[in-house]
Amino acid sequence: MFRANIFYALEKQRCGNSLPNEYRRELGAHTSIIGKLTLDTELTGHDGCVNRLAWNSTGTKLASVSDDCTCIIWDVQNSSPLSVINTGHTRNIFGVAFLPGTHDLYLATGAMDHQVRVH
């Protein structure tokens, strides 16, 4: 019961008893946080299901990948696409990440076609 407490997750991180990914997973799925989420803006642009989202390190760009085999880079401030990338994947894309140290110039995608591509 105590493990479901958000304060427990925060205290574990503060004391160094939690790895960063574990900490994010515990807080990101916590019902007290999820219950407070509301729809701010709906971004439209994909022709298929959106399977994954990734924020850049500054929170100004959002990458989305879809069953339509494209990756869209969104300007969060204006809620508009900065770029639509035809990834070259032939199957659904389920992974996307901005590559660290590239100033958000490059990102990687991974798909069910067993390929990881850098764009």
C-alpha cells in the first residue's frame, strides 16, 4: 500500500534509492498525476494511429510516430508541425527519440520492419 504513495517515490529518489527511469515510471503512472491531466491541444497530422511520442530536452518540440510510417516534429508553442519526415520504414513505427548531443537536429525511429533509422 505504501508503495503506491507518490511521496514514497519522491523520497526514494531523494535518498538515491531509485534509478532515474524507475523514478519516472513510478511518477508517470501515478493515479494522482494521471487524474489531473486535461486535454490542452489536439494535434492533427497523421493518417494512422500514433504509437509513440518523445519530447526534446527543452520541452519545445514533440516528435510523434505513427502507423502511417511518418514522424512529425511539432512546435509545441504554436501547435503546428515543423517537419514531416518520410522515414522510409515499411511497417508501423513504435519508437522515437531525439538523439542527445545533437541540439535536436537528429532523431532515431524504430519500427516493426526490424530497422532503426536516424533522421
